[in-house]
Amino acid sequence: MNNEFFEALEMLERERHIPKEYMIEKVEAALAAACKKEYGTANITVVIDPEKRDMRVFRKYKIVAEVEDPTTEMTKAQIEAFEAERKAQGIKHKTRSRKRSVGSDYEYELHTKEFRRLSAQNAKQVIVQAIREAEKSRQIREYEEKKGEIMSAIVTKVEDSTGNVVVDTGISQAVLLKSEQIPGESLRVDDRIKVYALQVNSGEQRGPVVSLTRLHPDLVKRLFEAEVPEIQDGTVIIKSICREAGSRTKMAVYSRDPEVDAVGACIGNRGARINAVVNELWGEKIDIIPYNDDPNEYIKSALLPANVKNVYIEGDRSARVTVSADQLSLAIGRQGQNARLAARLTGFKIDIKSE
């Protein structure tokens, strides 16, 4: 039985990364709790030796001339009678005590089969809870390392009633809420998707360990970082990004090397790089524009695909833009989206007028 116990500890350490020392500590507490359930205020010692693969539980009494507390004291005559009774019951009796004089300690080994069912169940619950806590702590540590990053995930379940999906992130099973999915996407079991780790539960409150999303602008940013080597090595910088998930993203990029075209690097040969990102985002449109320190040129680029005639900077972070009459609706965009995204990208309040 001891071998099976230690093999189980080693399996938990190997497969779930739960330290063996942690589990030994929790098992000792669980056995002590079971004994307390069984024997009340008795003096209990749990000895677990992973080197010898040995686990024992001892109960200790003080040898006295006259018993005042029967849960912690015994006379020599009571000890002799107790040992004889156990022998008659066929219980293998072991002690750690050599002296049998008054004032000495008498310690004998308890066997788990002597625990009542309720006490054993209580010990099991303590151990199961310890495993859950250790699992959650491990997940929190690993997700903290992934916070603000993207992770590859596999859809394992789709909840028809809510639209939420369960995904396997490689760390644990986690829920991607319907409200955090890209509008219009239809996820199915076995789909491989990228998710962004938004928040990690510190463990102080109940709820999921990690909050996942596919709506955050940084999801797009991280996807481009993964696709574009020039971003990875720091040659191309993403200066600003804004997004209305499922519809359109605008991203301003800048090259620190005059020989490298920042926009071209992000688009890739025949659009290979940008298409990889667009496919991951279920066809979401992505406008990549060159960043410019000149706000006039920056705002003009931000309003693409509209052709802007003039930009007038008025006051603090405010601009008036004029376009030809046939470009007005294009500059504003459907339901004002193009103008809204341009304003968020540049940080300017933009007022668009036709000539």
C-alpha cells in the first residue's frame, strides 16, 4: 500500500507538476485530521519517509499511576490489557516505546483500516482539496507568465445554450465566453484558435483562473509580432493600434531602418503575412499605415482609404479635415467607423467636412 501511495505522489509530481513535498505535507495534515475525527484530542504523530517509501501513524499516551485524561493517559495495566486485546483481534501491534515506567511515553502504530469510514472520507477530502489547490496555484503561475500574450488553444466543447466554448490552452481547460469571441465567428470542436490572456485570477477570489478574449487590440498586435520577423527583431515598431473586433483594425507602423518598408514588411510577399492574421480573425479588415511625426500626414494616412485634401490642426489634439464631396462618406465610413478608428489611432479629435 505504501508503494502505491508514493507512486501516486510521483505521478502527481510528474504529470501535474505538484511537488511531492507539498503533497506529503497535505497528506500528513489529512491523516492527522482523520485521527482527530476518530480519537478526539489524542496525541497523534504522522511519519512519512519518502526515502524509505514508508508511511506510519502513531498514537501517544503518557504512562501514569492514575488516569485523569483517558484520551492521552494510560496505566501500565491498561497498556497490557490493550495489547492483549489487539492480539486477540489479530491486529499487528507495533510500538516505538521501550520504557514502561510511570512518566514515560507509550506510542503505538495505528493502522488506516482502524479508521471509521467517516474519518477516512474526511482524510480523502483533505487530500483531494490539496490537489485542487496545488493545481490552481500551478495554473495561476503559468498563466501569469502568459498574461498579455497570445496562446494557441483547441476548442474541446461548444455550449449551445450560451455560445461559450471550452478550450484547451495546454495549461488547463478554460472558458472563452461568447462575449469575448469575435462577432460572426462560428467555432467548432477541434478548431485551433489564438486567444489572448487578459486577466489572471490571483486565487483570492472564486471564478475562472484566467480570462480569455479574442477582442483585444493586442491580440492583433501579437499576431503580427509572430508573423513578421522585422517586428520580432525590433526593426519595425507598432506605434499604435485600434480595433473594432470582427469589422476593422487600424495599425500604424514605423521602421527604424530607412531601407526597410514597415508597411510592406507587415503585408509580406503577395500579402502572405497580413493574410495569415486576417484568416485567424475570420476575415477582419486590417488597415496598415505608416506612422508619421507630422500630425497632418499621420491623420491623412489614418483616414485611408479616403483621399484627404487638407488637414488643419486646431488647438490641443484637435483637427479639421476637408475632403472632396465624393470622398466624404468614405472618410467617415459606415456608421462613422473609419473616422472613429482614425481618431483613436492618432489621438486627435477629427472633424471631417466636405469642401
